[in-house]
Amino acid sequence: MLTSLNVPTKEIVDRFMEAIDMLKSDKTIPGLVYFCEAHQLPKTTMFTLKNHFGKVVKILPMEAVYILALEYGFSLDWLILGIGKPKKRYRIDA
């Protein structure tokens, strides 16, 4: 059974930030501020995640993960478990 002590939180946050960097590099979004504003996510929380300096941060909003999967086609298997490729070939338009 998983407990909060052995969930790989840092790795999940790192993959989340890697996904944001991918979106920036392919010019889908201009940056993290835009992502937060476009989806009404708390900027202070997201910048705390970005600058965690190796500390374990357990405040990644699930809405942000959901948005990456639903609107930008990122694989939940990759985001959460680190399995497979980052992006799927399709996007779900809600």
C-alpha cells in the first residue's frame, strides 16, 4: 500500500515542469504565467513548484495535471507514473 511517504512527489512535479517547458519550446504557450492565467491557477503556488530547489513540494494542483492531459495531450501515465512517452497523438477538445 502506498502512503504519502513513498509517493514520488518530486518526480511528478519535475515531469509537470518538463511538460510546461515542452509547451514553451514548441510555442504552444509563452510561459508559466500564461498557463496559470489562462486556466485560473494560483501563480504563487506554481512558482513555488518551479523553484522548489530540491525540496519535496506537495502542492501541485490536480487541476493543472488534468489541464495538461485534457487540453494539451500529455499522457497521465507519463505525468503521474513516469511510464511511456510524454505526449499522446491526440488531444481531447472539451
